[in-house]
Amino acid sequence: MTAEDSRPDPLSLLDPTALAELLEAFEPRPGQQGLALFTSRGTFVAGRADWPEAAVHAMQRELTDGTEHDSGSGFEALPLQVGGETAGVLLAAAGVGRRVLDTLRRALTVLLGQARELRDAADEQLAERRQADLFYRLGETIGATLDLDQIAGPLTVVAQRATGAESSALLLHPSDEAGGELLLQASVGDPQRVAELVAAARAAARGSAEGGNEVGTSATEPTSGGPVLTAPVGSGDLPLGVLALGRSPGAAPFGPREERLISALAAGVGIEKARYHGRELQRQRQEHELAIGRRIQLSLLPRGLPQVAGWEFHATYRAAREVGGDFYDFIEVPGDSGLLGLSIGDVTGKGVPAALMMATTRVLLRTGATAGASPAAVLAGANRQIVEDNRSGLFATVLQARLELASGRVTVANAGHEPPILVRAGGRARRLPLGGALLGLYRTVEPAETRIALEAGDLLVLYTDGVTDARSQRRGFFGERRLLAAIRNARGGTAAAVGAAILGAVDAFSAGAPQFDDLTLLVVRRTGSG
Amino acid sequence: MDLTVEQEPGAITIFALTGELDYSNFEQLVDAARQAYQQGARRLLLDLAGVEYMGSSGLVALHAVAMIFSGQEPPDPEEGWAAYRTLTDDVEGHTHEFVKLLRPSAQVVNVLERTGMRQFFEVHVDRSAAVASF
């Protein structure tokens, strides 16, 4: 069993209840059950459960060679391919139309593709973080020995093996104090390579003495040596030595991954001797984690805006330096539904746990909304799953909307989020009602739904607290009143113009004060009957 | 954010917070609560008169503090996907008996109301009445 096999099936990341509703929506006649979803291993997931054994066995046989079966057997098995792997199987009874099947299959493939991306992105980031953590702890364990001289040998071996370098060397200052020429304590590799490492390490130490105490790849003389990577052991105030790695001439240079690992290892070793610098390293690890969280979050934001006759959309997302957690999404409901789903939300907390929670929440909302479920049902379903899995103690506020594109009717449900603002073409404005509890707190939620009808020129503005909590030097907050005024003043313009006007007002108000929180702004404008 | 700890007779601990409670310091509040509980504190009053602004991370902190004083260790965000401990039904749906709020600002009350967390916490405007209510 390979490592790949033990990762969760993308299908298992999706809510089975939402999948069941999705299948139900595609059944040719209400109540009829001709569709079912199975995992790539043939486990039942959702839909009709009572197939004749022959159908299930034949499907499982076909899973191994991935071909479609079509004949008078009364059923058809359609594998769902995502990125070259079979992520699931759609089983359909005779009588379900071809177009319906193709549409459903496309919808499922999109969902599974997203779930798989989420799984892979999360895995990769977590694996990287865990590896860096491992090296740090390894360094700490080794460095816990009182005498650096004693651990020099094992340390060079670990460094060389773990990074796949050809040679390694540890050099230390003669005593625990700074200054004095670095002396070679231990090394791995052929003497000529090691001599190059010694020269590079001494140069790096001289460079650090002048300022700068970083991991560095030094360029080597063309006549000698290959790539060299050095990392300081100890810290700026208490330099203890240098750890160096080398590769043979002509080999590829060391990359950021090796830099991170060797830095973590060297840092761990130095920690026992430089305990008061521990706080600085902690801060670096935290920043690293925040950066990972940020990358996960940004990779999951929508790439464009919906293009729909009779409607205009605008979206602005501004990330704060450290904080993550805002998200938004436009969700097409497939199959000529004439419906468009819209989510906006904010996850509490920061860093990788918050980014993962945001990604999960987004997938859950999308699964429910894609099935065309009402916003209240979407939120209730997402909440159920979040509470079941919520080991992290984080929450999310979400505003979920569903637009009926032809009629202009909009249904809205709110879980603890800032209520949207409605401004009519004629200027009348109101804030929609407050919602119920945010997601992740109660085992069940039953949000109320608000229904409004948008006419030509009407605006609906959705936002996160990054807008209303924007602050100025004089320590006030931007607030709902200023937001309302900005929208009113800009009405009559396109959605993009309204968005720009709101942001202009926020920027003018905050006049250069730092942005503390993510800011997200969605503007929906009805321009006419579609 | 500054956090000062006082003891009232009757074994009531008071945390007076000043400044802002947000993502950058909410863990500080949770750590302080955990420490107090480990040292035997069982009743906690949070004096929020000096808190000008509470971000959504403040909600995480308040919830975690309430769980600690209900005798349950709150979930650890560091665990992420990995299972740690289940939330029990005891805490949910009831106003907390052992953690109460004193003089929260309008902004803080708004956030609690909007997110549905307001009902978990008894809010007092007078310190001696708050202390006597435990």
C-alpha cells in the first residue's frame, strides 16, 4: 500500500447528505431513485442503495479497468476521473437521460476536483511544516547534550544524510564566546570537499560578524568546488559556529527546502546554549506558519466574476499582513437552474488551522449550494459537518445567498455575519436582519431566511468586518453609517464603480493607518431583467 | 493588551483587561485563564470596561475560557485536522455559571449578539453586583 492509498478519497471530503440532495435534484422524476454514488473502491456513498447484486459486482469489476459498461443490463457505471485518477463512480439506472447524466457527471467532477485540490494543498503544506518541525526537534535533542564537541560527529552525519548533501562539516569557535577562528570539529566526505566547506564556513562567519546572520548559499570559485550551503549555529548575540553542506562541482545548487531544513537543524542545536533567543525562533516559526496559512487561503479564492445578463458583480479582497480567514465564493447551480449561489464569510483565528477551517467551510458551502439547496439548508448542513469535525475550537461567520437570475429574487440566510446592505435605485436603503449563531458553535442551527426582490438599479452589498472595523488615526471605526453613505452616493454607477467608491471612502477614512484584518467586499447590482 | 488579576473574597478571580482583544493576543487571555484554573480558581469575572475593541478571535478566547472554567480543556487549534477531544453538550446552550462579563463596551456586545454568543454570558454593569451573583 503506497502513501497515496492512505490519503482520504476526495469523495469522503464532501458531505454525503449534500451529495444525496444533489443526486435527488437530478432524478428524472421526484422520488424516483435511479442514481447512486460510490467511492473508487466500490463503497456506497449516496443515492439509491438497493441495486441488484449483479449491478454492484459488475460495477466493481469495471472499476478495475475503468471502462463504461452500457447494455441491456439496465444500468450504467460512469467513472468520475479527476487528475488521472478515478475519484468515484456514478451508477445510473436505465431511464436517466444522457444529458442529465453528463451534466451531473461534470458537476461531480468539478466538486471532486476541488476537494482533491484542497486535500493535496493541505497535505503538502502540513508535510512541509511537519518536516521543518521534525528537524527543529532533532536539533534540540542533539543540542541538549552539554558538549557541542561531543555531538559534532553525529550532527554532521545527520545533516549530510537528511539533505542528501555529499559532504558536511561543523566548525566551532574555540570557546563558547564569539571571536577566534572557527575550528573544524567533525566532517563527512572527501577531504578536498571538506576543505572547501571550511573555507566557506569561515567566510560566512566573517560575513555574519559584519552584520547579517543568515543561512547562505555561497558562490564558489569556478576552479574548485560545487554548491555550498552554510547555516549559523547559535545566534547573532552568541555565535557558536557554522554548519556547512556541500555538493560536488556541477551539481544543482541547494534550494529553499534544504535551507529551511538546515536552518531548523542548526537552530535547534543552538537553542540549549542560547535559550533566551528562543522567543525569536518561535516568532519565526509562527510567521512561517502564518505565511503557509495565507498561501492556502489565497489559492482557494475565486478567479473571476460571474458574467450573467441582467446582473453586475464586483469583488474586492484585501489581505491583511498577518490575519487570514475571509473568504467568498460564487457558486453556479448546474443544469439550467437559473440560480447563482453566493457566500461570504470570516473564520476566527489565524495561521494554518484557520486557513484549513476556511477551506473546509468553503467546500461544504459549495457542495450544498451547487445542489441548489436553499441558503438556510446550506448553512445548516455545513454547520453539522463543522461541529462534528471541529477539533480546533474555531468558528466561522457566513452569509449565504441564492440569486434567481431571471426574476431578481434573492434569498439570504445569515450565520453570525455582518448583514448585507440593500440600496434601492431610488435611494432607500436598509440593512437586512441580523442572523443566528455563527457556524461551529451549536450542534444544529436553523437560520431564518430573508427574501428580497431586486429591480433594475438596486444594489446589494456584502462585506466582512474588515470594512466596518477599518480604523483611522483618530481611533474611530469606519462603521455601518459611513458604508451606507458611500453606497448611496455611488448608486447609479456600475457594480465596479460602487465597489471602488466604497473602498475609496474606507481608504480616505483610514488615511494610511495599518490594515488589521482581511477586508472583503462584494457588490451585486441588478441591471434589468435577464 | 494588559491583563491584571485580582482576587475578591469568596474565591472570585477578576481579570481586568485593557486595550484590544484580537488575533494578536487572544491566546494570552486563554493562557491566563488556564493558569488561574490550575491554581484553583473556579469563578472568573472578566472586567471588559477597558476593552475598546474585540475581534472575532476574542470569541474564540471567551469560548475557550468558559470551557476551561467548566472543567473542560478547550480544543487546541494546533491540532488542526487531528482529533483531540470532543465538545460535550454540557457547555452548549447554557449560560455559563463560572465565567461572567463586566461592563463590555457596545462594540463587544454587538459582536456577541451578532454571532449568537451573547446568551452564553451573564453581563453585569456593576462590579459588586457581579461578584455577588456568583
